[in-house]
Amino acid sequence: KEARRPMMAGNWKMNLNHLEAIALTQKLAFSLPEKQLNDVEVVVLPPFVDLRSVQTLIDGDKLLLGYGAQDLSPFPSGAYTGDVSGPMLAKLGCQYVVVGHSERRAYHHEDDVLVAEKVKAALAHGIAPILCVGEGLDVREAAGHVTYCVNQLDAALVGLTAEQVEKIVIAYEPVWAIGTGKTATPEDAQEVIGAIRQRIAETFPGPTAERVRLLYGGSVKSSNIVEIMAGPDIDGALIGGASLDAEEFVRIVRYKD
Ligand code: PEP
């Protein structure tokens, strides 16, 4: 675990106006000392329309923050009204893109096949996917969560090389814990995340499984991050609501203090 750099990624979803997006990025940069940002990788995931401004701030001032988008098209260009492609995000300097978030799976009917295409599209343009997997409450109550998440993982990684998989960040986000205030217990999170690492080890023999970073997401707050990060396979968190509050997000990033 020590060899993997922890990551705290803030998924802003469809929130903040333009000025607020700029202000939040600036507050994070001002509040987090360089040493902290070397220790923990901090990533912001703004709406598409704010990416250019966030890029200007981060690149212009050489801030040690990473940034990325919340979705991408599986296609590089073409007649896909309203979509944003991998090459467009790469031009904006995005290092990361969220793929397969449960809100897109639910509200945009994204299935495992499309999610796998998006993973490939991101990698093809040098952007690291933050691949989300996670079960709903019905699956959890039927105790099918581990199998369900491993199946989503298998489907998303099909046809990839070990080198490609090492670039991916995988977030376990139980749907019943997203935006609900219900956090999975640290044991629940470690159970699934441990199973994900084990599955990667089986599918890609060699160092891949030890290198890939695995995050937990779902109602993460400064009050629960320490116990979540204690999980031996948990390398960070994908944070929704709490990432919109600069002070709270900074407290999460400083979980070691
Ligand atoms: C998310 O949607 O990625 C998420 C984890 O949201 P929240 O932290 O608000 O539960």
C-alpha cells in the first residue's frame, strides 16, 4: 500500500457556477501546502464548461492539483450532438475522466459495453479513467455485492493489457451510499475493494494488481475518512458532496494529520 500514492478526487457533479468553480480551485491551492500535495494526489472533476478555467488556473500557476472530466464519448469525433470526446479533453489537459459513474449508468442507461468502450477511448487519448463500479441496495441485501462488482470490473477491463490497467483508477461506489449520508462501513469497503484487487491479480499476473489504485466513494466526510483509509487495499476516495466545501475537502485530504 505504501508504494501507491493516495488520491482524493472531488466529483463536483453538476454543481457550482463558474465563479464558484474558480474560487474553489483557488481555495484548495491556497490551503494545501506543497508537501501535502506531493504526499496525496488531489484531483478536481468539474463540469465540462469549467474545465478551461480550471486548466488556466492550474497550469498557469503550476498548481500541484490534478483535474479531469466527469464523462467522455466513446467516439473521437463525429455527429454526436452534445457529447465531448477524448481528444477534446486531452487538449484541455485532463489527466483523468470518470467513467461509468452510477448516475450515468442509471440516468443515461450506460451499460457495461459502453463503459468498456469509454475506458478504451480515454486510454487511447492518454487520459486515465476513474472507473466506477458498485452495487445497488437490492444486490447488497441479497449479499451479491462482491460478485456484482467483480463482474462490472471484468466487463470494463476486457481486452486491456496489464500496462493499460495500471493506468486506471478504480472506485468502488456502492449506489446506496452515494449522496445518502449512509457510508459503507470500513469493513464493507475493504471487502469489495480487496476482492477487486484480487480479481486483477488473477486476471493480470505480475505487479499490476499491486500498482493499481483503488478508491472508495459514497458519503465520504472528514469524520469517516481516517477509518476508510485504514483498509489495506484502499488508496483514496472519490468524494461528491463534501468536495464542494473547500474547508471540508481540505480536511479530508489532510486525513493523516
Ligand atoms: C460520488 O458521486 O462519486 C460520490 C461519492 O458522492 P457523495 O460523496 O456525495 O456520496
